[in-house]
Amino acid sequence: MEYILILKESPAELAFRAEVRAFIRENLPAELKAKVQAFARLEKADITLWHRIMFHKGWGAPGWPIEYGGTGWSFTFRKIFEDEANLGGAPRLMPFVNMIGPVLQSFGTPWQKERFLPPILSLDEWWCQGYSEPEAGSDLASLRTQARLKGDRFIVNGRKIWTSFAAAADWMFCLVRTNTEVKPQAGITFLLIDMKSPGIAVRPITTLNGDNDVAEVTLDDVEVPLRNVVYEIDKGWTVAKHLLGHERTEVALVGHNKRMIARIKALLDVDGALLSSSFQDRLMQLELRLIAQEWLLMQVLSLPVGASDSRVSILKLQGSQIAQQLGELLLECAGPNAIRASDRTAPPLDLLAADAWWFGLPEAYLDARKHTIYGGTNEIQKTIISKAVLGAQ
């Protein structure tokens, strides 16, 4: 079924937009907004603070159904919320909420739902994603982390890498190899692993921007109870595909890119030296691409839950490229400030000052290099898209 998108918002949607805008304006701490607008590093406490504010408002999980504590919003309301949160200078809500949360709602046992969903919703427990390995990144089906069944538990051995927030996480949702006698995708199991388990070691990795939010995780004879298997043994690939669909929708980056464009336009209004025809042409082209991206996001959000569609790959591909190119324009706006060294954990200036917007920009630019890699590299997305197009001919 195709969905017709209406450009004009209904009175209810306009009222909701005004409500979200007002709530963010009145409840987002000024210091936290300043950190976001200056591209400063956000610590765990910063992210938790904003999530708890949204949680107590009932907005902690915009994509969750009401029966699990979510908002039950339509896809239009979810897009409006993302728009206003980004334009209002709010930190993004933690991605794992809309990754492991929907997985457990669709595939989890009653015990798993009762045990894990409430602390995910309140952010009392943090999660990391154990997918990529040193020799299994985009080719996820080739993963080698082994899980051997022993009585009522699995014994897990292997390595995961580029694991975001592993050092801060309480739990990991993890793909492991449980059967080597079948084709690769058919021998994978989806496990929930307590990061406090004996045998787990986390080694932070310093990235281009100087942060160490990603890590290598080593699992050495880690015991995982059978009740922590999501769905069925050897059927984890089905769960993984469901989760990746949510992740790639998250990285459509529509709201993030709107905030970047708004920032650039505000700078153009102040500094007439930036009003070159070449600069304006590049900005206009990116804005037109973002409009198309937003309409595509609306289509994808309107798909049935769990539906697989190549449009998700287009969202990931375009969103990541637009974000990187907008970052390049912002660097041009910053001029000499773009090469200033800074320690974003100890700001040398007042982030509330009007000229502090460039503070963490160089590091943010470098950090944006990862957009075209995580969630399946853009090369992988192009392969998925090409197969869908050629298969339809």
C-alpha cells in the first residue's frame, strides 16, 4: 500500500509542534543547549539528564507503543518531535532505546520484556551493540565469536570492535556463532550479555576526534544463561535484520541535518562575506536533497513495523553524505577558528557566549567521518539498493 504525504500539517499536528517547541524551550537546561550548539562533548551525565527530563514528560521513547511505556505517536508526530528537538538544541535520545527496545517488543519473552524494557525506557541501564568484529564489519554474516552450549547456558568466546558506549554499558545485545554446519546467516544467535560478567574486558579506542566512546570488547569464557537468548537459537539473523532496519532509520539524520542548515543560514545572515554564489549554490543543493530525504523518511516510517525495504538503505546513504557535506560548509563558516586546538572536556571559553558556536566544530567534523561507515557502510547500502533496482527490472 502506498501512502500519500500531505505537505500541509493538520491543526492537531501544528498544536503538537507548538507543544514540543515550548516544552524544549522551557525545560532544556541552558548549559546543555550551549554544549550541543557548540559541538562540545556530551558526557553520560548530560545525556542521562535530558533523557530523564523527557522520560518524566512521557516522551522517553517516541517510537515505542503505549503498552510498553512509549508515546504511541504516529510517524508524523515522531518526525515533528525530531524536528523540534534538533532545532531547539536538544541532545538526541540514546539510539539503543529505539534499537534493542523494538527488538524485545517483537521477539522477547515475557520475562525479557518485564526485566529489560523498563530500565531501557528510563535509561537506568545502558546498552551497547556487539555486532562488528575485527574481520566482520559490513560482512556481518562472517562473524566468528563462538557460543558453545553447556547445560543451561552458553559459553561465549570472541572479540567485538567499534562497540559504541561499551565502557558505559550495563548490557550488550550481541550476535554470536552457534552453528558452523549451516550457511553463515543460519547459524547466528542473538544474546543479551551482562557487561559485568566475568571474562569481559573493554579496551577503549581513541577515534579521529580524540574521543574514546568506542571500544574493543573481548569475551573469554563468558557465561550467558539460556533465558537471555532472544527469539530462537540459530535464528538471530532474523532479529539482526529487524534491528538494523531501526538503526538505519535512526541514522537518516534528518533532524540533525536541519539543525546544521539552520546554523549555516544564521551565520550567513551575520557574515556577508560568506554570501558567495558558489557557497549558496552548495547549500541550496544540500537543502533540496534534505527535503527529498525528509519525504523518503516519512514513507519509511509509514511502513509496517519490521518491514524490510531498500529505501532504508537510501536513507542511511543520503543522510550520512549530507551530514558530512554540511560539516564541510560549517568549517568554511568558521574560517581560522576551524583549526584552533581545543579540549572539549574543559572548555577554555564560555559556551554561552555568542561566538562559541565553533568550539568543538573541528572534532565534530572528524567524528562525522563515521556516518558513512556504521550501520553498514555506504558501499554496502549501494549494493542493497542496486540489487533492489536491478531485481525489479
